[in-house]
Amino acid sequence: MMNSPHISFEFFAAKTAEGRQKLNNTCRELDKFSPEFYSVTYGAGGSTRDTTKDIILDIKANGYEAAPHLSVGGDSTEDVIALVQAYKDAGINKLVALRGDLPSGIGGTKQLVHANELVAMIREHTGDHFEINVAAYPEIHPEAQSYSKDIFWLGEKFKAGADRAITQYFYNPDAYFRFIEQCAKAGIDQPIIPGIMPLTNYHNLVRFSDNCGADIPRWLRWQLKERSDNPEDLVKYGLDVVTKLCEDLLAGGAPGLHFYTMNQWQISDTLCRNLGLAIKT
């Protein structure tokens, strides 16, 4: 296993005071694993832009590295530039740049459409200030024209100035390694970090996976379904499956792991401990 793989954790933008406090606790609990950053999602069409910004600034103020998600969504180019500048002024130096969900009719506007355009714009206005993370899809984006075209667009993000990619979650390590091979053949040599989604709720996972195009292998779907009425058993089984997935990924050369926490620290904590990741003393 790698001595010090990239580790990062993702949150969604909690909108209540109770949710914000939970995030503070989660940051504190997971800090023992020395994450490179905590990222916070932007919401469909930029729907949580201001909430995301407030949470990011809180994380930064508490002494942690923060990486706000930023998407083209429904925002104007001027609004995006202003937000990027505000993050720069606040001392934030990491971003997750995404195309995001596009509102209907966006094709007829002058707004940015592809994530590589967003990356290029960030570089144009802020130079090398930000470490820019982008999205990758080992099982291919559900709207992609083809497997090779999706890899082409990932390459365009890197050509525009991205530093690293974080993948959509998956449960078949072969899909990741095959994707890495094809990226290498396309001349992509930047790090591509696997996104890891814990298995804690069968129905939510199936609904979300069907919407975003993430594959749940048939054998796993049935195993989870059998345990769907026994949350404790499902979580225990899910920890075993995801721990093995992470072990296989790191052993196969993955440069790190990005955990989708769902704003909970306990499962991510157990996974990191299972993997023997270094704990600060």
C-alpha cells in the first residue's frame, strides 16, 4: 500500500444550523487522517452557491483545507469570476471545477457549457493560484457520446489547466483500471483519484446510482437488497465490500481516495482505519 495516498472527503452543503454543526464535528473527527482537503458540493444549477461559500469559509477559518465545488450551472460568467476571486481573496487555493447540471435553454446563451472552459477561465483570471480538480467517469458520463469521447473531454480539462481528477463512485475496480489504461493511451498522465461511496442505504443508493449512471454490479445489488431491512447488517457488509474495493485500488496503483461522506464521519473513519491510514498523534 502507498505510504501517503491522497485522502480527501466530500460534503454536501448543509442548510440548517444543526447540519452545519454536524459538519464541524465531522471535520474535527476526520482531521486525524490528514486529508488534503474537504470539498463542499455546489448544488444543481448552483442552487447552494451562497451556502457552499459560507461553509467553505467556516472550514477554512477552523484551520482545515477547503475545496469548494464550482460549476457553470446557471450562473453568468461574471458571477463565476466574482466567486472565484472571492475564494482567492479568502485564501482558498483549491477548487473542484465541474460542468454541473445545465438549466434548459442554456445552449442558446453565452454561458460556459463545458468544464474545460471553466478551468480555462479560472486559469485566465487567477493564474496558478488554484489547484484545480475536475470530474472523471470510469463508467462514462451518462450523457457521453462515446467512451473515447468522454476521455477526450477529460483530456481537454487537463489541457485547460486542471491538476487532478476525482471520479464518480463505482464498485468494480476493473472499470477504474481499464479507464486509467485508456486515459494513458490518450496521453493523460495526471492523477485520477477514485471516488468512494460507502454502502449504507440500499434504496437511496439504487435511486441515486440509476440517476447518475453509476453501476451497481448485479451480485452486489442483490446482496444489498437482501440486507435492506437490516441496517446494521447492511452497514457491516458494506464496510467489508468497500474496504476491499479500496485495498484493491491502492494496491493496483490508485494515487489516493476521495470519500463521499454524506456528511457523516463514522463510516469514513472506519474505512480509513480498516485501510491502516496514518492517524495524527
